[in-house]
Amino acid sequence: MDSFNKYLRYFGIFTVVVMIALGFILLFTDYFNLPKNYRIILAIFLISYGLFRLISTILKPKPFENEDKE
């Protein structure tokens, strides 16, 4: 089960990088043909969601290990 948790942690970090990168791409380029107001709103949403995922991934509690396991 430990390897699965490690996989989920890496997937969470990958999601953070993608969300923040996509937010900055939307904010500073015209790659997606959207009106500027929509681009800014969507970029702020994606960056803030990426930061939220980063904080929740870092602060996620470790799984409880039962000490009296035999």
C-alpha cells in the first residue's frame, strides 16, 4: 500500500504543476483564443486551485500505522 500512496503523491504534484503552468500560460499568452477577461478569471482560478492542491498534498497526514501489529 505504501507504493500506491507514493504514486498518489507524485500524481498530486504532477497535477499541481499542470494547473499552475496552465494558469500562467492563460495569464501571460494568447495561446487559447479567449477574451482577456475570461482568460484572467480562469487563470486566477487555475493558479489558486493549483496552490490549494499543493498545500493539501504537502499537509496530507501520513497513514496511521498500528504499533501493536504482530
